Amino acid sequence: MPDEVTAERVATVAAAARVPLAPGSAERIARATGSTISRFASEKVNIALETEPSTFVVVQRREIGR
């Protein structure tokens, strides 16, 4: 199942986001969030998120500082 939350997946996402995890934390996070993620996947919940490129945010902050 592509929406399955595993300790490896949690560790990979944390590493990509440069969030340090203590040993054993990835497994604990996977257990804590797994059932919620599975329920969202089975219900096919669509959560529209508005995202902005990080470069836009950098430019916007620069303009505010002027």
C-alpha cells in the first residue's frame, strides 16, 4: 500500500527535511500516525493545499525588509 507509514519512510522524510530524530523515534512516529494515514487513504479524503515556491517567500521577505 503506497500510503503505508513505515519507520524507514519517516526517517527518509525527516532526513530530507533535515529534522534530527533520536534513535527509535521513526518507529514511534510510524506507529502513532499509521492508523490515521490509513483511514485518510481508505476514505480518499482530498485535502487541497496551497503551496508557494520557497523562492517566492524569499523574494517577498526581501521586499518587506526594504
